[in-house]
Amino acid sequence: LQRAAQQLKPSAPIKFHISSRTDSGVHALANAAHLDIQRPPGKAAFTAQQLVQGLNHHLRPEPIRVRAQRVSSTFHARFCALSRTYIYRLLLGCAHHSQIPVFERDLCWAPAGGPLDIPAMREAAQFLLGTHDFSSFRSLRAEAAAQSPVRTLLQLQLQPGPGFLEHHYLHRGLEFWEVKVKGKSFLYRQVRRMVGALVAVGRHRMAPGQLRELLELRDPRALPPHATAPPEGLFLQRVEY
């Protein structure tokens, strides 16, 4: 997006700030960013419509489309956000990854090992709601340790989710579930690690109460790295201001 904005020939380097960064393979249905752009002397400031048309023109063929509006000089896309909502898509009923529908590849996670115990996962999810030290669910990367591990989880729920060809999938014994997670901010890989732990509960590899014990350990090594859910199923759904 910043490269596309440079094609509009600003008179000074563009300051670009995005609300949320995502891992490689993670999707964003709607992200937010702000930029400060100046035109050369004597030229009127860009209108919102001019920015939208210009940015979308230079973003082709990337799968990104921009909507724009003017904001105050004190607005910051990252620090002014009130909450962020993520959706993690699970596909159940696949005995083998080759059974994932072609239109859903790289857009969901199909955990192996049979059906998931959804009631147990919902019971376990309740232990994560509220304000906690989420050290057990943060990345082992050294730079992650510099962040405060205290975060507030406003919402964590499991709900049936749609597929692109939902009725066709049901005939094949496939069903989608979504893990909806909402909070002001998250630790690096926190959502993927929480989903991985919930799936372990759904597989009966962990009891719901053990998730609370894992949280209370406050140790990122307590959750094995392989328990992190893959990035393909994760979507940043919205950023609220």
C-alpha cells in the first residue's frame, strides 16, 4: 500500500501506519491503516475519492481494495483502535487433507483425528475470557518477551460457520466452525496458540480445566510449538474505533 501511495507523487515521504500486522499465511477481511500524504505546492489536497481511485489503480493486481476517509491529525490506526476481532475457521469431517474442498484450501484448518468435542472446547474457552497474563500463549521468539503479556479477552466463542458451497459440503459430511476472538490487542501468535490449545481439548488430549492450569503457568514453553494452529485458518475480521 505504501508503494502504491508513492505512485501518487507526493511532495514528501509518506508516513504509513497499519493497525495490525499478521503472520505470513494469515488473511485480513478488513484491516485499517492511516497515511499522511502531501501534494506539491500549488496543488489541492487529494480528496478521499481521488485517493481511493489512485491507490486501487496502483494496487492492481494485488487482492486488496481500499476505502478511505479523512481523519484528524491525532488519529493513529494502531493506537486508537478500541478492539480487534479475529475469526479462525475450522473444517471438521476430513479424514485426510486431500478432502479439503478446492475453494477452501489455505482458508481453513482441518484438524486430523476425528470429530471435536465442541462443548468441552466451549467450557475451556471460558477460562481465557477477561484480563490475564497470557505468557503461556505468546510466541517463543525473543522479541515477544519485550511485550507486556497482560491482555484482555473480550470475547471467545465457537459458532457454526459458513463455507463457500455450504450445502454441498454438508452432503459430504463436512462442517465449518469458527472461533471468534475479540480484544483490544493480542500477543504475537496468541490467537493461533489459543486455538491450538482449544483443539487439543476438542481432541480430548487435554481436559478443559487443564487449559486454566496452562494459563496460570505463565510459561510460553508450557504449550509445545507444534500445538500452534496453522496460519491459513486465521482472518482479521475487523478493527473497531
